[in-house]
Amino acid sequence: MVKTMNTPPTIQIEDPFAKPPVPNSSFVLFNYGFRPFFLFAGLFGALSVPLWVGLFAGHMDMNLIASPALWHGHEMIFGYATAAIAGFFLTVVPNWTSAKVSKGPVLIGLSILWIVGRVAFWSQGVLPYGLVIAADMLFLLGLLALVIRPLINPQYRRQFVFVPILGFIILANAMTHLGVIDFDALGIDWGARGLTLGLDSMLVLITIMGGRVTPSFTSSYLGHNTPGVKVQQRPGLDRAVFWITWAVLAVNLVLPLSVYAGVISLIAAVLHGVRLAGWQGWRVLDNPILWILHLAYLWLVVGLVLMGLADFGVIAMSDAVHALTIGMIGTYTLGLMSRASLGHTGRAVHAAPLTVVAYVLITLAALSRLAIIFAPDLSVELVMVSGVAWTLAMVAYCVVYVPILVRPRIDGRPG
């Protein structure tokens, strides 16, 4: 009788020289929410601002019903910014919950709604304005429908805060359209009030998003590089910041350009500044894809200070608005989109040289626009400089990230 010996288990040793899995070459733009909407935001940001500069300088006419300033404000908040936040929500909500990833036909349909909204609002001079309103509102309503279903579950109540923010953005968009058709009620400039509510909703959104991701990423980075340094996170301060920022939204909605609004904005600026200082952003200056998030939050603080000064009549409110739109929204969306696009496509989270150029250009765009405070006689020239810098920043982003967004993950995984 022959005795058989047990074969020892085979040990798999990873070959350090093995090639990474080769992804298929299929079209993946609609495989995940961040892909189409981060692409739309970049392309739209590069296209729309040159048109605004042309309108501002009087070199072109788009046959608008709305004033050029209202058209520009609407498209920056409800066109550019909502594309970026749609990409964010459609990516993180499935991570937070057990919801399926929105992809394929659903994502294509939502993308079409965003495009139709932009085309309609740009064609307002030739379309019945009721059709323009319907076309523009459908995208945000569709986004809300996709987000609210998983977040309505009580176990995700910490994330449900984003639902009322989206609700306020939808309300703000509707108010802006009322302003376009000269709706007259309560003595309110509905267009201006709608833009303010939309901007303040973005302020609350970035307060929450920034307060979660920026200290988390910073803590992780410092833990690897400077283990003895800890990011300061104070729950009591975070709650105070949360509620004071909602108070800014509420008072600007009810009593804009008032002493009450000014006081609350300045208090909010101080609390946000203390919060930001605890994150120790000066320790990450060697990591551009991280310091850009700190810089965006600094613009939030600066914008609140300027908003408070504008409420007291010290400066024009348009200066505060641009600190928050170009500075806070532009910088934060650029930083978040560039970081998330790398991480969710299997790439190392490091800013390419051209991405750093985009960060510098978006900063130049904000600074040159705010320079009007000190050089009002050069306002036209400074607006031009700001518009060119913004456009080049978005072009640089697109050069780096459009190929990333339309190609499969480099690690061969789905997404």
C-alpha cells in the first residue's frame, strides 16, 4: 500500500514587478456620478465666464430677458456649482448608505436635465419663459429625488442635513426666476434675494463638507508625517459654527443689508476663523491638494468678514459676494473635484503640476476681483483679469481631468 502525502497549501507571493491589471477600454463616463458632473463643471466653468466678460464689456449680446449680472450669478451658482455638488452627492451618498450607485440610464437622464437647463436659460430670449423655468428646475428636483430616498432612513440622520440644503437651493433657484419675470410681491427684489439664498446655501454646504473632510484629510496626512501634531476638533465649536452659519442664511433671507445681518456675519467669521486655525493648515503647505481645501475655507472666513462690512455699508456687497463665489466656491470645488477624481479612479492623490497651476490661477482670479475695493477706477480691467484667470484655471483642470474622467479606473476595478 502506497502512502500518500498531504500536499502543502500553495502560498501566493505577490510579484512586485507584476504589471497592474489592464482596465478595459469601454466608455465609463456614466459609471459614477462624479464623472459626468465634475466634467460638466470644468467645461462649463471654462465656457461661461468668457461669455460673461464679453457681456460685461459690452462686446456681445445674448438677447437675455434677465439682466446680464443676474444671468451670470444664476449660472455660477445654479449651473457651475450645482454640477460640482451633484457629482459630490452622487458619489458619497452610496458610500454613506446602502443605496445603489446612480449610473447608466439614470445618470444619463440627470445629465441631460442639467444640459437642458443650461441651454434653456441661455436661450431665454427665444423660448417661452415658463418653459425655461421648467427646464431649469427639473435638474435640481431630479437630484433631490435621488439623494433623499436613501437619506430619509433614520439610521442616516447625520447625513440628512444635506436634504434641506438642497431644498433651499431649489427654492433659491425658483426665487431667481421670479426676479427674471419681475414678480412683484412684498416689495422684494426676488432675483437678488434668490441669488443670496443660493449663495448662503452653498456657504452652509461648504461649512459642513469642509468641516468633515478637511480636518480628516489633514489629520491623516499629519499622522504619517508629523505624528506628534494633532488637528484640533472641538465638537462644541463645530456646533456653534453650524448654527451661526444657518443664522447667516436666515437673516440674509429676512433682513438683508441690516445691522443684524452684519453682526451675525462678523460673529460667524470669528467662529469659522477659530475653527480653521485648529486645523493647522500651515503644516500642509507642501501638499497642494490638501492646502487648497484650507485656502477655500479661508476664503469662507474672508467672505463673511466682507459680508459683514457690506451690511454696515463699508464696502459694496458685490465684493463680498465674489469672495464667496470665486474664492470659496471656486477654490473648494476645484480642490474637491481634483482630489476626488484621483481617489475614485484608483490614482495616487497627488496634484499634478498643471493642477497646482489651476490652484494658483483660481486664487489670482479671486484676488484680482477683490482688488476693486482698493482700485475702483480699474474695475473693468480687474474684472477682465479675474475672468481670464478663472477661465485658465478651469482649462488647466480640464486638460488634466477630462482624460481621467472618461477613462476606466487604472486598477481595473468598477466605477
